[in-house]
Amino acid sequence: MKPSRIVLPPVHTEQLPNGVTVLAAERPGVPLASARLVMRAGSSLDPAGRFGAANLVAEVARRGTHKRTGKRIDEEVEALGAELGSGTDEDATSFGFSAPVESLAKLLDVVIDVATDPVFPAQEFLRLQRRELASMVHDMDEPAVVADRAMLWAAYGSHPYGHPVEGTARHISALRRAQAIDFHRKRYGPASTVLVLVGALDLGRALDLARAKIGRWRAPAAPARDPDPPAACPRRVICVDKPELTQSQVRIATPALPRSSPQYFPAVVASSVFGGGFTSRLMEAVRVNRGLSYSVRGRFAMSRSAGLFAMASFTKNESVVELIEVLLGEAKKFCDSGPSQDELERTQSYVSGLYPLTLETHDQIADKLADTAVYGVPIEQVVQYRERVREVTAEQCREVACSHFPVEQGAIVVVGPAKQLARSLERFGPVTVLPARRFA
């Protein structure tokens, strides 16, 4: 049966004279409004030697502006029955809220003030800097976090996507308030900004608000430039030494396609069949048939300029080599033959059936619209999602796997006791042993 098309409220798109793009959708029903103010100022723009700058700038920005102290921002937001959130990823930084629709004008004033006119109070900068550093110390006790950090570095190398969004302790501790201010001045600007408004709002009034409140913004920041695609990652084996572990974390990854790729939908289906759930190929091979691990996944993670395909699991130290062999073997089998017709149809039904659940609230729709702007994909992809998933063929799944699965190339990262593991890992290639603190 042909899946029904997703129905979105009509989306009005407008570029203001100062360069800000506005996406607004009137969605009757629950009397709430959701807003997202998104800047193309993600961690890929972190200055050299200052990884984590974008993330820290976003956190400190809401602690005070020229018009409001951090305390006043908190009080205004709370009084209006809302929460003001922020987040940073490789490509963008966003500020957003969901609140009663009658509070839209006041909250929009707050969120635009926070994003466009922060003062970075010195005490707040130091407090949040210390908090980030303390969090990183805690993260080093989590082998999975260490493995993910090492995987980014091993697969991407020196590419702007090759470090964690939160940065590193060495770089964060070296970051100064003046550099945070400079990052904001250079990277936050109208030409790289999108404002998304969704909810039970009067569209004309909402657009007038947007024009009045953010249309006056002027900033010297140049439009964001996309990072170049990363270089291919030849086979390399990294053993990250954590001597105390009895179970090792394993990652196998290689650079892959960006979110805007024509292969996006085949990639979604292929990774779901291969490693996306409890009935996936990897789960069957690793957990059900061999009992090597309780958890395993294999999936594409896509950003604006590139992405990764990564397989991830853990196992006892004695079975690390077997686990890697199984992961690589299953990847090769999928590249050779692709999914069966039964696997394909079952996965298509699951993926297309689940998708409408991601579009039930104003917040969810606002996030989807913001994503289309950040990743440079048409809104029609949201509307046509279920049909496009159903159109994917087994051969397309095989082709995207052949192009991007780390069968012959890619980084193999193992976090565990190097003294016990390094020699056995040499069968996969020359082994580089690094201390865990390298990724703090």
C-alpha cells in the first residue's frame, strides 16, 4: 500500500533585507508557539587551538546582554511560562523556546537579544568554562565517550568535523573571554541566520514581529562558508590505552556522505537494515548468533559538508578481534549482496511508519524546518519522506554501502588495555597506541 504523504502547514519563506531568512508556519490547535533562531556558527568554525569555542559562546551568551542581566533573562522567561534552550553541533548554534502563543512577542525579544547582543559577563564566562572542564574530566571515566572522541579524530583527521563539539580540556582552558567575543562578532550575523516560527499564531502578525525584532540586526560577520569535504581515510588502527578496562569499546568509521546527498534516502534505509535496530543484520550477527555484545549499531551520521558511517559496539577484551572481524565481515557481505527483499520491505515499513511521530508537535516541526535550512535541503523532503523511503531499491542500498561502508578503508578504534590488545590488533593494520588523556 502506498504510504500517505506527510501534511505540513503552509510554510512562508522570506528573506529580510538584512539577510535573515524567516520560515513561518501557522498551525492551529494547541495555543502554543515554537521558535528557533539558528546561526551557521557550529563547532566546525572553532578557531585552531580553541576547540569548543562555539559551544561555550552559546552557553555564555544567555548569561547577559546589554539590556538584560542573566538573572533578568531567567526571570522573564520563567514568568512567561517557557524555557529558553540553546544547542550547538558541527554546523550550527540554535536558541529556541516553546510557550503560550500570547508570549511570542516578549520571548522573541529575549531570544533575539541573547543571540545578537550578548556581553559575555566575565564571572559567568569563568564559571561556565570551569563547568565545561569539570564535565570533561567526568567524561574521561566513560570509555564510550573516549571512543567516540577518538573516532572523530581518527576518521576525519584535521578536518573541521574532526573534534567533539564540546572541544577539549586543553583548548577550553586556553580560551579567553576576548576570544569568545571575537568569535561571536565574526560568526553570528544575519546572512547566516534562520528564524523559524511555528504554532497557533497569526501569520501576518508573526511576520511583522520577525521583521521588527530581527530585521534591524546589523553585524559584520560574513556568511558562513562550508568546510571542504574531508579526505578519504585509509585503514588505520588506533588503540586508546585504558589499562583498567575489562571490556573494550570498538569503533569502525570512515567519512561518508553529507545530508544533502542524492543518496540520502538509500543511506537511511541501508543503515536501518544493516545496523539500525534490534532486528538489524549487526544485531543478529553480534548479539544473537555469537553473544559478543549486548549492543551494536551501524549508521550514517550526516552533516552539511560530510558525514560518517560508523559501527560501534563493546565486548570483553578477549573477544575484541572476533568482534572486529564480524563487523567487517558483515559490512562486506552487505556490500556484496545488499538487503534481501524481506529485509528491505520490513525496514521501509518501519522507517516510514515511524516518521510521522517526529512531526506531532510545534517543536518537532520547527526543528525539521530549521534542519532543512541548515543542511540546504528542500522542505519537500519532509513532505515526501515516506514515499521516498518506499522508493528505495535493494540495489541502491548496496551501492551506498559500497561507496561508504568501511570495508577496506576507514579507522578502527579500540579503547581498552593496550598491553593486552595492541599486538592482536596488528592483523588489521599497523597499530598506533595513544593514551586516553590524548582525547580529554
